[in-house]
Amino acid sequence: MLKYRHIVLCFALSACTVGPDYQEPAVFENAQIAQALKLTGRDLSISEQWYRQFNDDCLNTLIAASLNNSPTIKSGIEKLRQARTIAAINRVEYLPMLNADAQYNYSKASKNIGLSADTNYFQIGLDASWEVDIWGAGRRKSEQSLAEFEQAFFNLRNIKVMLTAEVANNYFILKTAQEQLRIAKNNLKLQQDIFQTVQEKYTSGLTDSADYNQARYAVETTKALIPTLEYQIEAYKNALAVLAGVLPDNLPANILDTGRNPVNKAYQYDTANLYNLPADIIRTRPDVRAAERALAAQNAAIGQAVAELYPNFSISGLLGFQSSAGSKLFNSESKAYGYTPAVTLPLFNWEKLQNNVRLQKEIKAETFETYRQTVLQAVEELKNAMTAVQTEYNRNRAQRNAVYNMQQVLISMRDKYENGLIEFSDLLKTEQDLLEAQTTLASSNGAIYQNIIAFYKATGGGYN
């Protein structure tokens, strides 16, 4: 009866858990973050498919393919599966284990040791062992594994946020280069027309070689822009293929189609929505949640280290049959059983265990600072994205006016040149200014898309 009391006592003692219980860190209250970002506190709903608001089927197809086929996504999924399996392993590590055991041993004695006999030994039965989790080391280990699994889950979500934003960003950079290429080709045609006019005047002796060479220089300079833009388009096409996990010629969408280019004009976005966000928008970002789960996992590691300072209790036992003859192995007289309670008490280890507790606490302090830094960087990222969207819209409006004005100036200057009222250098400068203004406007149109993408990425991309 006494042995059963020992087992019951072990179960009762195993309810104890040493080490600090985890509490989510109070790093900047939500109200402080909301005030810093000037958030209204309204619950703006952000979908994981926020990019669909651009109404671009090609972009939608690219992102869907990337989320399904990207090696980065697949790697993140495998890491999540590994974390889940590790959690399942650690969850049962401190539970009783039962093994079936069968063995046969034959020994032939030496003739030189006097009286001796050959021996046979047969055994079959069940071996049981249990390291009793009295101080909660097993529960802390399971707690750590679960937190690491959740960390892997949020890391995967963060990978999806970053991948979606990167695909969209690269797509609009490519479209910006396509628009700038269109502008360059249009201006090249205009410059060739001007060169034709100058060439006719030069042939007729109405202008000198300086005007002729300047006109030709303008044509060749614009021609030189085209290969650079074509290279950029090809490079971003290849980058999108890598993100989608396919070879460049196997992209699931025709990204080189120039029939409809969204960068032809600025995207219209209600900038008031930049601030209509909930106060916890930063704390619920996947990368911030992953950093917080890492802190929870390290807190559990402290509990495991503390548990090593206390006595360790274990029980092992055997139930089966033993015999010197195989024919008698399963007789009632061959029954055998036994159990062995054991206790290990750490007495002297040069403070190895105490230093391990200290180490785990120091690692937790470092992990806390990493979490704090992640929060600060998230606030910075969102603040910068908000400012960038608003600033670019202001810049874009001014640039549109500049392009319109330069177009009107060019019409007037060309008419004056053809009537001999101005020098060719004046016309050439006006034309070059128009090309620069149009190119800058296309860049600004693309930047608006890129900054809006950065905003959605900074909010957590809908994975909050």
C-alpha cells in the first residue's frame, strides 16, 4: 500500500511550477502610440487583399501566385510545421513512458575457472519509466515550445505581409519604368521632328552647324535613355519571377502589356484613412507579435533553469517473465516485477546551475529589448509611410501643373523658332525641360502607389 501512496504523492507534487509566470510586457501604452501617430481610433478595416483596391488583374494574379508558390512562403510553412512537431514532442517528454522489452542471453563459461556451467537467460516484459515533473520543468518546456510555435505562426504571417508588399512594389516600379519609356519614345519622336526642321534650315543655309549639332545631340541623348529603361523593365520582371517562384518566361501574367498602365495617372486615395486606425494597430502587427512570443518563450526557459536547482524524482519499473529455459518462460513461476524510485539532488556544481538561471534571465532582458525595438521600428515605419503618402500627393499636384505649363511653353517656343523669333537653344532647353517634367511626374505617380503599399505593409497588411 505504501508504494501506491508514493505514486499519489508524486502526482500531487507535480502540480508545482517554479520560475516566473509570463506577463505581456507593458512597452508603450496603446494610447501613447495612438497619440504619437495621431490616430483617430476608428476601426479601419484592412483586408489581407488590400492590393485589390488598385483594380489591376495582373497584379492580383502575381500576388496570388507568389503566396502559393514562393520558396520563402514554403520555407516559412515548413518552419511552422517543425515548431508544431517540436511542441508535440516536448508536451509528452515528462509523461510516463512504456516500452516492450525482450532479450535472450547465452554465456559459455571458460574451462579454466573451475566448476562452471553454461547459462541461458530469457526475459520478456514491459519497462516503464517516469521522470516526475515536480517543479514544472516539463510544463515550462511545453510552454516554451507552444510560444515558439506561435512565434513561427506570426513569422509566417509577416512573411506574407512582406512578400505581398514586395511583389506590389516591384510591379509598380516596373510599370513606372514602362511609362517613362513611353514618354522617352514620344519625346524622341518630337525631337526627331524638330531635328528634321533644323536639318532643312541647315541645308537651306538658314541656320548654322551649332543648331544642327544641338538638335542631333538632343535626339541621341534621348535615345540613350531607352536601353537603360528597357533594362530596368527586364530586371524587375526577373525579380517578380523570383518572388513568384517561377522562371522569367513562366510568369502567370503578362506584365509587359503596355495597353493599360496604372502609372499613367496618380492613384486617388482618401488620405484621411491614413489615421482612421485602431490604437492597437502596432501591437498586433505580425512581426511585433512574433517578437512578443519570443519573449514568452524565453520566460519559460527561465522556469526550466530554476527547476534544475531542485531535486529530480524518477520512477522505473519492470513487469514480465524471466527464465533460464525458453520452455518455462511463460510459467506462473517465471513472473517477475520490480520498481525503482530514485532521487537526484544537485549539491555541488561550481554554480553551473545558478549561472544558467542568470544566463536565461539575461537572454530574456535582451529579448525584451528586441521586442521594444520592434515596436519602435513599427511606429517609425507607419509614421514615415503616412508622411510619405501625403507629401507625394502634394508633390504630384505641383508636378502635374509643371508638365501642363511646359507643354504650353513648348508649343509657343516651337512656333517662335519656326518664325525665326528665338534661338534654337531656347527651343531645345524647353523640350528637355518638358521631358524631365514628364519623367518626374511618372516617377511621382509610381511613388504614390509605392507609398500606399508601404502604408499597408506598416499596418500589418491586414494580418492583425
